[in-house]
Amino acid sequence: MNKPLERPFNYLKRKKSIIGEPYQVGDSFDDNIIKNWYRAWAFVLNKFESICISPNDNKHLHVIVDGDSALMLSVVRQIALTAHFPNYDEEHRKNRTVVSIISEKDEALIGELKSEEYLCNLLDICKYSTSTGTKHKDSYIDIEFEVVKKKPTIDKKKEVGLTITESEIVSFCNSKLEDEIYSIDTSMAQYADRIYGLGTVIENLPYQDIHSVERYSMALDVFLYSKMEKELGYIVDEKAWNDKDNQMDVLLGLSNIFCADCFKTRYNSIKPCWENGKLTERQAWEKHFLSLSKSEHARWVVEKLILGFKPMSNQQRLTDEGNIYNKEEKKKYRKDLKSDWQSPTHIDLCSYSDLRRVDPDNMKYDSFLMLAIPNILAKVNE
């Protein structure tokens, strides 16, 4: 199949003006920032092809980022978008991915990381540490950061270690053709988007036994024999995406890309579960269905925070839960909040355990998406 190669990062606009900088709302990001996003995307996805952390593993990924240049901080961003594994235990805050950044800037680096081009709103919620202490220690998010002055030691009994240097990234990028670095194959992202286009096929599924694989058999048939058979096009609508008033379309397109970026990592995580011969591939995938679904929600939360979304405030939750009883009015209230591209707010930016209470219907999409991954990977590899 022909690969639809696109450059979607070029269309992301700034949501905020910056005091002391010539940036205004709706401005494009600097060319160097955009180039760094592509470099980081290509490098990190290549690096993660060899990483495997399975649902039953009692280890976590520990990435050491040696440096704090703009390129290295873009790599930190891409790691945060990608490093999500099905053995994370939200209840006990166990097996978080750890990212150690070697830098002399200490607390000042946190300020840089909070900028739109890097981690944006993520550090307002996730755990991080500097020499002054630790913030958000009990965060439900499955990734944490630390700023250190010396290279930490990897505990091989508990950690899968990975060290990244700037020279390694530069060497990797120089060894590739321009399209391999600065263009993205959006095939899998388009299939991911079609899952959300199933609409009532998913929405009409009852919430009871939401993690029962059998519940999704009809939806999977519709997806395989209808949605997946349609010819691929492109995610980018250049005219629309260049209009800052259509930034929500850009954010949705990027969301599908970041979601699809983790398909191979998830496949690698489940693969050892059937390679031991005790289970078939299908049985292994179905056995760890719930762990995969939880991991997808964790990934989605990080992605949304990086793209500038924020959780509902206490007042907004009070309005949503206590003052709006009509289902359609509630749906409109939530849609209006998440459609403000400069400061989008989403009800689902919460822990997985809270998601069961506030928006259980959306859990069905995470679950179905995980079931569809083997089929999507098989399709793009034809």
C-alpha cells in the first residue's frame, strides 16, 4: 500500500502570548522547534522498537536524557507521549516510567519544560523532582520526571535502562533521508480515527461487562469489513489547518497520530505472552485487554496535557455533576469546554478509577481500540 506521508506538526499554533517574546495567540511555532519535534519523533519511535515491558513485568522504563538543549527537551516531550506500558499499577502508583534529565538548571528547567513547545500542562499534575524537592508525589499519571546534575545509576533488577545523548540523535537523523525524519506515515492514525467514527456501533454497547471481549465482536466486524476497507487519504486538510480557528482539527489529527505511535510498543508488550507457547496470540491479547485499556487512558491523559488541555476545575465538575441533569445539556456543556482551543478542558482528564464514575461510556473506545491494534498493524504491513 502507498504510504500517506504528511507533515502535521507544521500546523500547530500557539495558544498563548508570551511576555517579553514576540509571540501572539495563533502564531506558528519557530521552524527550529518544529524541526526538533520531527527529529525527536523519528528518533524516539526508532529507539522504542526494541523496548518490551509486558503486563506481568515488575520493571519500569528509566530513560536518562543527557542534556537540556532544545532538541533534548523535544525528545523528553516525545518520550512522554510514547512511554506507556500495560504493567503500570495506578492504584499503588507502581511501575511509572522515569525520565531523568541531566542539567545544571535545576528548578529553572521546570519552567522551560512547562512551555507550550515541550510538556505544557503535564507538569501541573505529574510527579517531578528537583534539588528543592518533589511535587505531585501521589499523581495518578504513569510517568515522572527528575532533574539531576549527575547521571543516575540504573537498577537493573527494577528498571529497563536507556540513555540518550544529543550526538546519538544527530547521528541518527543524519543517517536518514529527509522524508524519513520530516514526514510521518499517517496510515495507522487514519485507521485509529475511523474507530471514533463508528459512533452508535460503540455507543450502544451496554456499560455492563465493558471489558468483555465478546461485547465488541460486532463492532470489530464493522471496523474490519467496512471502515478498514476504504481507501486511505490524508489527515491534513491544508486550507483548514492553516486557519487558527480550526486548531481543534489539528489537535484531533495529532491525537490520532500520537495514539497510533504506540501500537507497535503495545504489540511488543503482549508478544512475549504468547511466545512462551501457553497462549495463542489472540488469547494473550484478550487476557491483557484490561491492562491495555488502562494504559491507553494513561497515554491519552499525558497527550492531552501536552497539547494544552486541562482537567475540569472543581467548580466545573460541580456544575457538570450537580447542576446539569439533562443528558443532552450535559453533553453540550462538556463539548463547549473542550472546544475552546486556547484553553480546552476535558472531563476525562482524570485517573482511570475516576473515569469509571464521571464518563464510563468513553472507556469503550479505549477498549475497542486496543482490540483493533493487531488488525491495524497487519493491514499496514500488507
